Amino acid sequence: MAQTNLSKVDEYGFERPPNFDYKKQAEFFENYLSILNRRQQRWKGLNEREKNKKTAKLKRFIRKGIPMSERPMIWMFTSGGQALKDKSKLTYEEMKSLINDENLISMIKLDVPRTFPENIFFTKDGVLPKKLFNVCATFAHQNAEVTYCQGLNYIAGLLLLATKDEEVTFWLLKALVDNILPKYYIKTMSGLLTDLAVLDELVKLKEPLVHNHLVRMGVEFGVSSTKWFICLYSEVLPTETVLRIWDSLFCEGSKILFRVALTLIKIHRDDILCTNDFGEVIDCFKRMGHNSQVLNCHSFMEKIFTMPGSFSSSQLEKLRLKHANTH
């Protein structure tokens, strides 16, 4: 469970910046901790069957936040990670023993020290770099189409921080890449490029002023938002907010990424419209993670299911088909 303090390091091991607003954080957590405690009690009232069957009730519970202690099991079930593990011919440990490609090993070893360098658990003497290497290298060796792609290290790293479990992290990463975000991380990144084109069209439809403003400045929306999708908002938004997003992402699929993106655009509409060039747009997007409305993860998650309006999975698939041939 998240908790606040005046430490220079937050509850997930990330160093707080020198200008960190402890007062704002304390005000948020004073209210959020009571919400977490209340949700914890509600989750305790669910039996094992209710936690292992996709129902409207479980989705409602997940949208309001999964307690940290429940996340590994719930994420494994809702993502399909547990199903992948159960039907796998090889165990994780057996797959890990097959790591032998020197090129992949070298590539991943270069990326591991770059992953969350401001986090105390990922320092040279921290407990997670070796586990992160194991997860990324094992995944790369068993997925010939993807092997390894930059961005996966941040996802795997945050999964490790959240679950504290190397094997669970591997299966969750596999569920994300193989099932939830197909073709995001292959060499052509065709799935990612298609979804960025879909997002551009959704912004044009739902926030035409923003879209027209960016077009006039010659700014491609995908350039500004690529990191949102490829890192699933890790390293972009506050950790607590990212984990709440992932709660719903594992349960409801990739449409959650679009809902978050559109909500960020709507919240920051005026800020974006005040930009005058590419550099200011990029700075504006970088500042989004410090907005108090984004920091307040509970109310932000309520917003992502209301502010963007309705768009169904079938509508999303139609838009994907429309843009798929262009990538």
C-alpha cells in the first residue's frame, strides 16, 4: 500500500526532485490513504472465485484500484499471464537457463544500468538489476519476432517494483507483448505506429482545436506521444498513477492507453494551445506528469472513463484496420 513521508525517496524507491512539493503530496495522500484503506477492506470481502472470474463487479473493483498486495495475482489472471504460464511447455527457470545469445546479452546489459537510475533498487548495488536482466533476456530468447526492444526494460522494471517477483514479471511482460499490445515491439513497430495514427484521428475528432494547432505548427502528434504508448506511461506519469492505469490495462486492454492519452490532452488543452513551437509542445507534454490532476491518481482514473466520451473496442478496431495498411 502506498504511503507518504518526507523522505527524499518515495515509496517505490524513486528519488524525489529538489523542487518536490511535499505539501501538495501530503494533501493528496491524506485523502488517498483513506481511500486505499477502504478499498483494501472491500477487496478482502471478495472470495477467490470472484477474483478469478472476469465479471462487471471485478472490473468495477479494478477501476477503483487494486491493493498492492493483490496486484500480482489479479494482474496475472486478468492479463492472461497465468494462462500463458499454465500452458507453457517450459517453466520460467527452464527458459532462463537457455540464455546464450551474446548479441542480445550485450544489448540488454547496456540497457539495464539506464533503467530508472534514480531508483535506489536499480543502483549498481541494488537488488533489481540482475532480476531485470533475467526477465528481459529470457523474454528476448523465447520471442523470436520481438527479441528485445528499448522500452521493455522500463515496463519490466516497474513490474518488478510492483510485484517483487521475477517470474510473475516475466509472464506479465509476455502477456503484454504477445496479447495486449501485439506488434508494438517488433522491429517495424507496426502495431505501435497504427495506434499512434488512431490516436491522432481520435484527437482530431474529440479535440479539433488541439489537433489543428499542432498541425499548423508542423508537429506530428505521434512524435509527442510515442513514449506514452511504448513505455505504457512509465517514466512519464507519477508511479502511483501508472500502476492504477496498468490495473485497468491488464483487465480491459489497450483501449485504456487511448483513454489516458485523450484525458491528458483534455486536461492540458489550454496549455497546449498556448505553445508556439515544437520545443514548447515537447516541454508541455513533459510537464503533464507534474499536474496535480494527474498526481491525484484516484480522480484521474475516474476522469479517463468519463472525459474522453464513449468509444468501443469495435470502433477502435475499425480505426486500426483503416490505418494498418499505412504502416
